[in-house]
Amino acid sequence: MKRDAGDVRDSERLRRARTRAGLTQAALAERTGVSRQAIAAIETGRHAPSVTAALALARVLGGTVEELFGAPGDAPAIVGAPPEDGAALRIGRVGARLVAGAPADVPVSAGGWATFDGRWHDGAIELHAEVDLDRLVVVGCDPALAIVEALLERRGGHAVTPLSAPTGEAVRALAAGHCHAAVVHGRRDALPAPPVAVRRYGFARWQVGLGVAGRRRASPLDQISAGRLGVVGRDAGAASQQALDRALGDATAKVVARAGGHVDAARKALALDAAAVTMETAARVFALDFTALEEHEVELWVAEAWAEHPAVEPLLDTIASRGFAGRLGALGGYDVGAAAVRR
């Protein structure tokens, strides 16, 4: 269901219903068992209620969950490529807006076992009841975001919801207000311009290039240029795809498949005996021979509007931690010497 610009925001609906009932936030909290802090957060769009809380609020205020918070099938803002029916989704909330996208491209899961919050079905989301939407939504293609999420959840408290998308899509999501932060990468002198006011932090440095199964007599780039080696390509907005395009010059790659992320590209290249447009770490995970094309700086951009989100400081502490560096060191291909350093 689409909403017009004049529709009342979900968070505003609760405040108006509470006011009509003549209840303060404290009184509503006492009658429903939902904390006053949670009610305040819902009314300002910083938090979405659990199923239990939504039912309790609707019961006390004399309405339905749909009337207070909108129909559960309302389509969210989709980050990245439109999902296929049945696709797994990560789901979060940015202000009053529900957003969804592909799960993080996770090396250790090798596809299919990553965390997800719901599925796309008949043009809408099916959201799991236990999903916590009060998290920092971060869009990017670096598989290390999954490690960040895991480390933050071990600490407890505020955490992140990573959505997997290439740099171009991450920048667009930031511009549209569909994420709190983005992880982008590119040549140090050619990173894209932030579309909104952001706080920039170092995240990592790694190489992008070509991953192929087994060593070849001729270089993969020469074989691709000659049309003798197919490529598992990426979205045109992916910085790694742009690196290959620059390296090929006037030559054109024979694309045999498309991949949603670095790990997905390496996995498909192994299966198809093709070259993956990927990063060094993903090539290592699948034991592919790696040919570097460019070294890329990876930065974390936090939208200035969300710089005080309670998950930002824990996120920065995590990417600056020895635990994060140690895990990436075990995978190989990462330089995190400047992680969390303000740019």
C-alpha cells in the first residue's frame, strides 16, 4: 500500500490517539506495561514497537494496530536492487521510514545462512515478530559489516543492521534518507562526494581486482580483453566494477553472470570457471588466485542528522577494537590501521 505525502506519520498517529484519550505518556505506560521511554521513542519515530507492545497500545487506546501503526504489509523503501519474491531481507527503520535490503555479503556463511529479518512476498515484507528496528542502519558492500554486527551484539545494547549494496547504491540511500550511515570505497583520490552532511571515518583499506580458480599462463585481464575468459560482473555503480572498466579501457568484458556483492561474485566465479570482480579477501575465502587492479580506501560515513544515534559510538569503538582487527587479519587482505579515525 502506498501512502500520500499528506498521510499522518505512523509515530504521529500514536501521539494523536493518546492525546484524544486524555492520557500522558506516563499514564499510557502504566496502563499498557510499555515503558514511558519506549512510548516517547515511538512517538518521535526513533523506535518501532514490538508486536506485543503494539497490541497493548491498541487495546488501551481503543483502536487497531493497523490504525495506529499502519498496515504490516506496507512496502518499505528498498535499498539496492528490487528483491525477488521470497527473497530474505534485512529490515530497519530510519526515523519513521521502514527500509529493507539484502543481507550482508558474509564470507563465513558462503551464502544463504546470513541473518535476516523477514522476506519479500507479493510486493510487501513479511516481518518476523522479534525483529528489533531500533538499530543503526548501515548500507555498504564490505563483508566486514557482518563481523561488526556480530561483535556489537556480543556487547549487548545498541547494534547495527547492515544492508548489502554497492557504493553507488549506498550513496543514493544516504541521499534519500534511507540509512543512518554508509560504507563506501574507491581510489583515495576519487571517492564519491557525500550527498548530505556526514561525519567521515576510516574503515579499512583493501584491493579490488579479479579472482580466478587456478593460475593461468596469461593474465586474467588479457584473457578477458581477448574474450577467452568470462566475468562475473557487478552493478555499474559498484566501485570494483568501475575499476575493471578502467583497466579494460576500450575492451569489453564477456559477462557470464552478475553478483550482488564481493563474496557472491567469488562464489559464482568458482562455480562457473570465470573471473570474479571482487576484493582480495573474498577471493581468498574461495581459494581463488587474485590479481589486484586498484587499492581502495574504505570509509564510514555517518549522516550528520544521525550523528548522535546511540549506536554510533559503540560502532566506532568496535571498528577500532583489537577484536575487529584480529578477525579481519585472520581473513587476510585488510588494512584497518586507520579504522574509526575522523577524516
